[in-house]
Amino acid sequence: MGKNKFYAVVKGHRPGIYDEWFGARGAEANVRGFAGARYKGFASRREAEAWFNELSADRQTALPGMPAVGRGVSSRRPKPVVKAPPDKPDVADQRSVIVYTDGGCSKNPGPGGYGVVLLYGDSRKELSGGYARTTNNRMELTACIKGLEALEQKCPVTVFCDSQYVVNGIEKGWARRWKRNNWKRNKTDMAENSDLWSKLLDLCEKHDVTFRWVRGHDGNTENERCDQLAVEMTRRGELPTDCGYNEK
């Protein structure tokens, strides 16, 4: 396309706002081969978002207990790519709110960010945030917490996460055991990130949550999007303080 800097894709493989046309993450790849694709280029992000929101407003639906899809994020759900079984979630997942998460730091510890994608039926929501100084594990945990906190009503949830630290901490019962032992991993060592583990355990009680591990940087569409959101946050200036980390 011409001199436009932002592209709004209302109908395509992955609707949304794009700041480039070509490339794997560009708008062109998300409309190529899509029957009835609808998109338009704009000189500013504000114009792109206004056009996108106007055309997609009548299609927005909310996740259970969650506000309608936010600015610049399509309510049209792309087909999730999950490795087991290949390319799609199983029948149980289709009855659940699906949450993809990722978090990380630039250096560890260092500036950190998290990204979350929530999917339910035709509804989609993206969340992101970060801290000036934190750790990879704290950002992985925070991503899961923020995703579950977005759901106000009790519902079945499947969380896809590429952190074995988080997935095993819940599914293998490590975190619950640490909590019973006053956050001691063993007789001498304290469990790290107990403030976040405590929040996550409370949210798992509120909802019917299953955690599944997904390999990072392995072509999983939504995991890659979460990674992109997290990296973007680590590069922002003036991030808030992770008080839980500073208290360690």
C-alpha cells in the first residue's frame, strides 16, 4: 500500500491495527487469501482505530463477566493454534474461556512486561503491562493473574502458558504445598514470589482453572502475540515499580 503508516483490518485472518504493511506481523499477511477481507490504511493510529471500532462495534460481544472488547482489538476470534492436538484446542477448551499468557524481562532482573490474550466464542481481549524492575518468573505469574482477574464471574478457564515454573506450580500442587508450609519450599528455603502465588491460588479457587504448557517461540499464534505485547512493554519508559519484587 502507499504512504499510510497504520492499517486497520476489520475482516481478515487476524483483525486489528497494524503499524506496518509487509512482513509476518504486517497487515498484508492477514488479508492475503482471506475471502471478503476488509481493511484500510491511515496516516495516524487514531484514525485507524476510529474506523476499526466503528465497523466492528456491532459485532462486539463480551467475555463472561468482562467488559466489551477494548479499543483497537477485534472481537472476532482468530483460530487458536495449539500444538496438542495440532492447530486447535480440544472439545473441553471450546467450552472454556481460553487465556494465553506470556511474560519476561530485558535482562533478569530488569524492565519487564506481560501480555495476555483472552478468547471466548467470538470475543477477544488483549491486556498488557509492565514494571521498571522485576523478574521473568514474576512477569509470567502476573500475566496469569491479570488474565484471571479480568473475569468477574465464575467460569471454566484454560490457561496456556509457556512457563513450566507456573504450570507445574499449579498443576503439580507445588504452590499449594508451599502455602500450607508458610511459603517454605523445604526446611531452609523460602518459596520465591509468594505474594503472586497467593493471588494466583485465590483466583484458581474463584474459577475452574486448568493450566496447560505450550512451547514458547514455536509458531503458536496467540503465544507469539502475548510475547509481542510483553516485549513492547519492556521497551516503554517510566514503568511503575513492582513493589512485591522490591520487598524481597
